Amino acid sequence: MNLLYYIQNAIFNLRQNLIKSIILIVSMIFAIAPLIIIFGLEKGSNAILYKQFQKLGLDCVQATSPKPINPAIFKYGKYFQAISMDTDTKYINLVIMNKQIPVIIKPVDADYLIFNSFLKITFGSFIRDVDVALNNPVCIIENHISVPKPYLLPPIIGKKIKLNGKYYKIIGEYLNLANLEYQNSVLPQFLIPINSKNYKNIKNIVVKAKNFQYVDASAYLLRSILYRYQRLNTNINIEYNAESIKTTRSILGSIKLGLVIGAIVAFLIGGMGLSNIMLISVRDRTSEIGILKAIGAENKTILLQFLIESCFIGLLGGIFGIIVGVAICFFVSLLIQVELPITLSSIIFSFSAAFLLGVVFGMIPARKAAKMKIVDAIRFD
């Protein structure tokens, strides 16, 4: 007998026992759908924690060197999500609309906004890489109570302002969300592109890890890169929030453990349901098994017949389980406004688990059917 015969026979038997087949598929759905949901919850919880991690700046590593840092290290930026430098600020008295106000001029690069998520561009645009490369005379002004109101409106974009003896074109405005309540006690900042002169005085550098789980590795890599150019391994100070990283990893580990336990429980419940119903099916078809053996069917033939039937149920239930799991993740995402991403790997894993479920938990009833004695099977009523 070939495989096609076994499959056709399995489909025929499942159609003959339609109610039991539906129960089997439902039990498989309850086993596989939670796997898809659990994968989505894991990815979603990781994304939520990562966003919080980013907002707090905990995925950043700062390095301080007693000597100016060689700009050549920026060619290693591909190993980090972003790389930026901390430059010295200047305090000047700026005259705007016949009003003298003290302001801070801070040279920054195009990635400065990535490292300062509490800065919000209210209109216009931020400094670009080309502005830094060409040393374009542009600036971003802060929406601050000390700045006259006419300078906080969109028409100011494109106008020029004199900073430290040089005219700069205003290309945007930003709001510092971190000091909204304390604007009376802090000075407004005007951001300008960093230039080659500032590069020579850089002693602080900040990198953002590609993933918050790799902050330790990013810190080690940054130290190695700086040592290569600075030759001051013992004097380079590397700072990052190791305790918060440790706490976050502990939280993620607890979440993952809980989800894995839930997946195992769902897997076992679905498997036991499949095995029990298949055992009932074997009992109901005892006479049929006896007749097959009486006409010459071997034990392996009976075994394969029930095993393929179980695997077919597993795959069919797996398909429906994946569809149900994806649908639940979609509706839950809409309900709680948190994305529960479905990846191809989670679908492949769930489909493989469904097949494995059919093989493992279908083996017990299949072996029982194969080992049944002819006389006992034929006489069974």
C-alpha cells in the first residue's frame, strides 16, 4: 500500500466519524492557537519594554576620554544604531526684537535627536547630515518662554538670526518636554551643526545599541574602538545603566518563562485530547481492525493507518489553529493598541508543533490498534 492510499483512507474515516473529527480539530486549535498568541505576546512585550528603554535612554553608552577623541571612530558607526558626540556649549547674550536674552548655543550632529527623545520638533526640520558635512549656517530654536512670541511661529522659518557674530538660517523649532515646568530656571538652547573645529575638542561620545539586550556588548565594543585610537584603556570611562539592564532582562526572562509554561500546558492539553479521542476511535473500530487483520493486513499497516490519520488531524487542526491565533492577535492588538507581531518563524514552529502533536500523541492509539489480536478484535461487540 502506498502513502496516497493511507491518506485517502484517513480522509474517508474522518468523514465517516465527522463529530469526532470536529472535536479533534477543536482540540488541536486549543493547542496551536495559544502558541501563535504567546509568540505575539512575547514580541509585543519586548517591543513595549524596548520603547520604554529608549525613552529613558537606557540603551545608550557614554564614553569619556581625557584626550580629544579621534573622529576616525565614526567609521565604526555601522556597529551601533546611532553614534553621536557631546560638545561644549557656549553662553551668549542674544538680541531679539530689541530684547537681550541669554541663550545657550550647542553644536550637535544629525543624530542628536535620536539620543534625546524628549525633544519634539514643533515645526520645520532638524539638522541633517549634509548640514554637518558642509557646515551649513542653520539653526534650530527652542520654544521657550524667554524667546519672543513672533519667533515661535512658522513664518520665522527661513529667516536669519545672528549667533556669536555669524548669521544662521532658522530651519526649525523644537520643544524640550523635559523642562516644560522649569523654563523659568533654564536658558533656551539654540542648536547649530557641529563643525570640524568642534571635532577637535570632542571628549565625550554616545552610542545607541542596536538592541537593548546588547548594551553590554556595545559598551565593550566602544571601549575596544576607543582604545585602538586613544591608547588610554585605563583612563577611558564607559558609563551605562547596568542595573536597569539587569532588571529588564529579569522581567523579560520571567515573561518568557510564563509564556513557555503556558505553551507547554496548551500543548499537553491538546495532545491528551487528541490521544483520548483517537483511543475511543480505535475502540469503536475494533471489529474493522479485526477484519483487516483477518484478510492479511500486517501490524505496520494498521499502525500507519491510524498514525497518518492522527497526523492529518494534527496538520488540519494546526492550520485552523494558526488562523485562529493570528485573528486573535489582530483583534487584541486593535483592542489594547499594542502590536502583537506575527512572524514567519512562529507560524513555521506552530505548524511543526501541530505535526509533532499528531505523531507523538497519535502513536499510543496507533500502537494499540496494531497490537490487537485478531480473535479478540473480531469477537468484540
